[in-house]
Amino acid sequence: MKINSEAEMLEFGQDMAKKLTLPAVIELIGDVGAGKTTFTRGLAQGLGISEPVTSPSFTISKRYNFPGGELVHYDFYRLEDPGLMSEELSETLLDPHTITVVEWAGGVTNLFPENTQHIQISLNDDGSRTISL
């Protein structure tokens, strides 16, 4: 699937939110600036979250409540070893009312359930993105 703008990435996230059943785990794969957080912002909008969604690059995780559940957004980019954060992630993955989104999951993919959705976002030379599910 080709995404041509930020608005289309937000719409893709909103559409994905309508298709999810709880609990859900989404791994976002892509380079810096590919649109992973923009996708998550759209997902949050689709879930009815009105507060601003920002990258958890420095905080590692951010939590957002929506009617009937919680969206938890992780970014392990800055961690060589996830350490205690892998324990927090394990607990989050056990919560049946949670949608978990993980960026830069390298060291924690072994914790993911089999039904994890993997979304690859590739930045194209023309500025568009290619999405692979």
C-alpha cells in the first residue's frame, strides 16, 4: 500500500483502529522519520483519544486511555538492552484491555504473541511511504 501524505498515514491509522479487537499488539518497523508515530497518532484518533500523541523516544513508553481500554506506545530505539522495560512490556501484553504499539522492538520481539501485527513502513525517494503488513 502506498501512502502519499501525513494525512493519508493518519487515515491509515484511524482505519486500523476500527479493525482491532482487544488485546492487540502492533510492531512498527521502519527508519527514523518513516511515519511510525504519525501512524500511532492516527490509531489513537481512531480509538477516540483526543490528547496529543507524541513519540516516546525519550520516555520509552506513553499511555493513553480510550473508552474500554488503553493504548500503550513503546519506543526502544535508545535502549541497547531493554532490561526492566521488557518486564513492563510483558505485563502490558498480558492486559486484555490494551492495544500495544512497539517501535524498534529488536530486543523484545520474543515477548510478542503469535498474533502480533507487523507493519513495515518504508520511505520512498519521492517522499511517499510504502506499507507492508
